Amino acid sequence: MQRRTSGEFLYLTTTGRVSGLPREIEIWYLEANSRYYLLSEGGRKANWVRNIEKNARVKVSVGKRAFAGTARVVDEKRDAKTYALAHRLGKQKYDWDSGLPVEIIPDTSPPG
């Protein structure tokens, strides 16, 4: 279980848009202002992005933290500031800044 708790990757669980089943991916992530950002290399064609567009509720596991949240695709025209932030963070952390940004906002209420 070392790789799961290292914090190097984020594990994102979406709900399959067709099957309704949980779908988990392992992906690099960025973090700022208590939010998480992912860059989809496949843009809107990526299955996980398509799942989010159908159902924004997600589960996340990163390092020793696990939480539920709401995800959204960041639109470059409507939210240029967040779009630029995600790319800037990607460039700083991974020297990679291409892809469609997805923002994850953790739930603030305690699990229950």
C-alpha cells in the first residue's frame, strides 16, 4: 500500500456515466487554496472527464487523506484565472502545463 499513501498521486473515483459504477484512476495532481487540480491530457474525450460532466460528485484519496467533493471542468473563457492557475501549477510541479484543467472542491462538512 506504499504507493497509495505516498501522496505522489491522487486517486479519483467518479461514477461511470453509462454503468453507474465507481471508476477509479491514478493521476498527478496540483493543490492550491484547499482545492485540487488535475490536467486531462485527453481533454473532454477522457472517460473520467466525461464522467464528471455527467455527475460532478467524486471521491478522492491522496496520501493519507480521503474525502468526497465536487469536480468541474474549468472553462478557459469563463474562468481564465483558474485555468491559468492550473497550468502555472502544472509547470511549476511537473514542468508540464498542457491539458484541460479539472478543479476538485472538497466537501467542507464532516463525513457522516
